[in-house]
Amino acid sequence: MFPLFQEFPPLRFHPIFRSYLWGGRRLATDLNKNLPEEGIWAESWEIVDHPQAQSVVAEGPWRDWSLGKLMETYPGSIVGPNATIVQDSKSLRFPLLLKYLDCQNVLSVQVHPDDAYGATLSSPDLGKTEAWVILARSPGARVYAGLRPGITKQTLREAIATGRTEECLHSFEPRVGDCIFIPAGTVHALGAGLLVAEIQQASDCTFRLFDWNRVGQDGKPRPLHIEQALEVIDFERGPVQPIRFSTDRISTSEDGADVASEVLVRCDKFCLERFRQPGLIRFAPGTFRIVTVPHGAARLESALGAIELAKGESALIPFSCSSTSLVVQQDSSVLVASQGIELNEQRNAS
Ligand SMILES: [Zn+2]
């Protein structure tokens, strides 16, 4: 199934900027993104392989290769044999999508299906489980995550019909650094005034329940998908609380200091860890990793080369990349997402 094995260095891609009405300019001001001079920009897609968008390698021997082409040609070298990958009609796709979001206005209230439901759609897609890390917030900024206790399909249906959807939603003011985990089936919306890093399954499958009575660029309300949303909502899920972090494991760095890994999410779709202490972390082989640096700076080293990551930059460490380590600089925060391996097998203390 995976005939070609190729050793890769860490790969850096060109970000893909998306303009939506709820965006702003903070991707440039807060994350140093090289946005076009004009316009409202909502999202920077850092690493994506999806029919909607393709990341393209920015430098080095694989420059100009799209992630889709890399996955077509060297799937086993990019994601390894243990990763769960979606097989659509044509090819294997890279399973995760990493993005930054500048939410100047509240996003629509929505829900994503799981993989089983996504597979039944007319254009089959993955389900979507996602996780947010709050990077900055304006005073009073809220997230909507999960339903209030006791909300049933019937009460939610009635609330939507009578314009009272918001009353059914659990919401809170997140702190900077909070992680909010949104498994498929969880009703959610990011509120106004948030800058967020998001890791998600590479899916474009969204059902909108409520759009705050807004109209789109064409002056019309955007379509809602209320029946599909009601079908896929997990009514057992209840209110979602932020993950303030648990230090799962202390790794010993090169110089003997302890480097704490904060495990934010560990689910069957991805693991998300954060490193906020300076030091060197050696990664054991066995999975691919996505790395991004929302604050400060970091360096990725490998047998085939090293790359510096400045604030707002991201990279993919392919499965076949050997001898990789991460150097976290002072006053920095680094997010690392991986898949298909138990975390406690993931890293060798030096
Ligand atoms: Zn979502």
C-alpha cells in the first residue's frame, strides 16, 4: 500500500489566508502574517490537504510540492502506517488541519458530524473534531461551547424556531491559554474578540443552526442546516468547560532541566500538547507531528536539516523525519499535534 519510502526534513508551507466577514487584521499585527495590505482576513490555514485548499511547501528540496501531492506519492513517509487517514474517492488525504483565526465578530452557531455521518454525505468528508487554544481576547469575549444542562432535541428545535437559540447555549469568558475541546457533535461558536489557534480534522463539514440573524455579503441570510444539525448533535455532551492544562509528563531536556509538556487534548483524532518552558525536547519516531509557535520562537532540528520558526509560523514533521528535536526559546509557547500513537511512548527523555 505504501511502496515508496522517503526520508523527509521538517517541511514549512506557505500559509493560505481566508477572508470572511467576521475577520480583521490581527493575523498581521499579532502573528506577523504577511497579509495583503487591504482587506479583512479571518483565517490563516497553516497546514491543509483538502479539496478546498492545498498547502504548498515554501522552501528546500520539496519546494512547490503540495501536501496533497506528497500524500499521493509518499503517504507512508508523511503520516506513517499508524495514522488514521481518510480515503476518499481518489487518494489518501492528510488527516489534520491547523489554522489561526481572528474572530472580530461572533461566528455562526454550528455543529460538525462524526466520521460515520460524514462518510454518508453526497460528497463524503471526514467528520470534524476540533480544539481551540485562546491566544488573545478582548474584554468580555465569549466562547459558546456545548448546550446548557437539560436541553433536548425538542427544546432546541423550539428555541431555534422562536429565535431563542442563544438561551440554549453554554458560554463563558475564556482566559488566554485556555484550550477548548469540541468533539464532533458539540454545538459551538467562537465569539467576537478572540485570536485562536485551532487543530481539527481536515473536514469541511459544518451544519449551521443559527447565524445571529445576520446577512451575508449578498444581503441574504446564509443558509442554515437545522435538520442535519439536530441529527448530529450529541445531546448528552452538556456544557463544555475549558482545559486549563494538566502537566502529563516531565521530559528531561539536554541540559538536564525538566521541560513540562502540557497535554491539552488526547483523543482518537489527535493529541495536542503545549510546551512553554525553554529547553530541548527529543521526539521519538512513530508519528508525524504538526508544530506551530503562537508566541516567541522555536527551532526544529532533524537529520536532514533544521528550520527556525518565528512567531506565527508552523511546520510539519513527517513520519519519516529522523532524529527530530524541538528547541523552545525563552518566553515562547509551542503547540504540537500528533496522531496515531500513545503519548507516553512518544518521546524519549535524553
Ligand atoms: Zn467548528
